[in-house]
Amino acid sequence: MQKFYLVWDESRHALGIPSIDAEHRGLMALVNELSELVAHGSDFEQARRQMEKILDFAADHFRREEALMRRHGFPGLEQHAVEHEKLLHKATTLMETYDPEHADRAVLITAFLTDCAENHILHEDRAISQYFAERGIRAD
């Protein structure tokens, strides 16, 4: 079965905000663990638990990221929070289609999570880093 991996590249992914960078690495690791489980044909419950772990971690991460943006007056906070909500909703909806009779959907879910994590970090979160750098904000 195809595996989808996220590989942390300091020059591409690091935002220069240590707590956020650490959480992004953690999120990537969780998604990679799901990819391994799916690629090796793990049982349904094990993969489902990993998906729930990813959703919980992402929701907590988004709250902390939004609090950091709020604390430092990031002007794009409202739109960024909307994007977080959309990602969580899409992931939750997709994961709800995963059941023992549709275990093959785990590959689709893994691909979605891999793509979302990569794109969100490289694009939406990059704006936070740029805002902080332009204003000399040193978070953490």
C-alpha cells in the first residue's frame, strides 16, 4: 500500500517560533505514524485511534497558535482561525467515512492529512512568521 510521509525540512518548514515549530514536527510525526499503520495493514481500531489522536492534537495546536496570534496582534487571526476550523471540519467529516467496511479510505485520509499539514505550514503559517519577523516579535 502507498505511504505518504512528511519530512521536516528546517529551511522550508521552520517558522522561527520554537513552540509552534515543535508542534508542527509533532503533528508530522503523528501523521507519519498513521501512514505507517495504514501501509502495514493495521487493524481498523488502531488506525481509527491514531486518526482521533491527530484530530485532538491538531485542535489543541490550533488553539495555542491562535492564542499566540491574538497575544501579538496578528491581523490575519480571524481568517486563519476560519481556515483552522475548515481543516478540522474536513478532516472530521472524512474520518467519519472510515469504518470496517471502508478500511481502504484510510489511504485517502492519510493523503489528505499529509497534504493539509504540509500546505498549511508552508503557506498559511508562513504569514505568521513573516509578521513576527517584520515586527521583531520573539515568541516563546
